[in-house]
Amino acid sequence: MGRLSGKVALVTGAAVGIGAACTRRLLEAGARVALVDLHDEPGQRLAAEFGDDARYFHADVSVEAEVAAAVAATVAAFGRLDVLVNNAGIAGANKPTHELTEAEWDRVQSINVKGVFFCTKHAIGPLRAAGGGSIINLSSIYGLVGAADSPPYHASKGAVRLMSKTDAMLYAADRIRVNSVHPGFIRTPMVEQHLAAMGGDPEQHRRDTGALHPLGHLGEPDDIAWGVVYLASDESKFVTGSELVIDGGYTCR
């Protein structure tokens, strides 16, 4: 028996990066998984690797009707929902606050914040029907500390942190646990794009960014995925409203 045998999970942003790693590890631990993303080709390819235990559903998490349809399709396919991993997110514009446009600000909030809201809203019914479950919200080190860049992103991840605590209190009586995960810099397409945008030598930027963490290197997607497996499992049955910080020591400073 796997750690997650009998459980059904829905992962947003499941096609690449941290989402893909979470999907793989959840499946390997025995869960059946609904992959939700906009990137159809890699999402469908990943789901196909695991046969009937994985299904891919196209949805934009910033559109409530698409989220509702994806949740309903998950329950129709697997009969229940036990775990929601709110992973979908974007970095958005990296400008000082006074240079940002309203559209640039709103785009990040619509995915990183409203997406978590929509997915949680529509997952509560199936989670209650299952007798409880686990909602795992991907925040960031920048949901805990600030930095002099990317104001929309940092604001969004701070919101996710407090949304997690609020929902942990709201749904505790339903045996629905809600926690946030706070990664440091992880080797993902999003971070690679961030490093490339800095110009110059990307490898030097990787070394410099890794050195910001006391452990001295960037993290890997699996570093986050294993934390998600723990929060999805009954091993964390007394954990709710908590912040799981997986950051190589970045926020110790």
C-alpha cells in the first residue's frame, strides 16, 4: 500500500516544474491524480505515462467556470476528491510599484490569488463529501519576506499564505486541512526565465542565486513535491494552518 492509496488529488499547474514533480510523486505514492493546466501537450503526455490513474483537464484557473468544470470532471472520473494542490502561478512583471500598470498587477492576482480562491471554493463540496481532506497552497519565500523586485508576485504570495490560515480555521470542523508551502529558488522554467531576464551569464546567475540560500544551491522540484506528499498524506493529520518552508535556509536570514 502506498502512502496515498485510495486518495484522489487535483493538481493545478501540473504540466511542468513543481506541478509536474508533485504529480509524479503523488501518483507514485498511490494517489489517482487530475492534472489541470493550460499547457495541453506536456500535461497530456505526463498523464499518459500513468494510464487510468491520471487524467488531464484543460483549465485556466483565473476563469471560475473552467475551474468548476475541472473539479466536476475530476469527481466524475475518479468518484471523489481528497487533495487539492493549488500550484498554478506566474511571476508577472518585474517592475517597481510606481511603474506597474493596472493590467500587469491584475494579471498576477487573477492567477496566483483568484485561482487559489476559485479552486478552493469548488473543491470544498467534494472534500466535504469525502469526509475531509487536504488543501495545499503553493506560496513562496516571498509570502514570508520581502525583496526589492516583483511587487505583484510578492503581494500575491503573501495573500496565499493568509488565505491558507483563514481557510484552515473555516474548514477545520469539516476535517479539511489547509496549509501553505514556501519554496526558495527552485530549478523550474519560471526561475530559469527569471535568471535569463537578468542578462549576462545565466550559469553565473544560477550560482549567485544559489548562494543566497545557506545550503548554497538552488532547490529541485522534488524537494517541494515530497513536502506536498507529506501534507497530502495522513501522516500530517494534525497539521493545518501551517507554513512548510522548503527554502535551503533562505528565510533564516
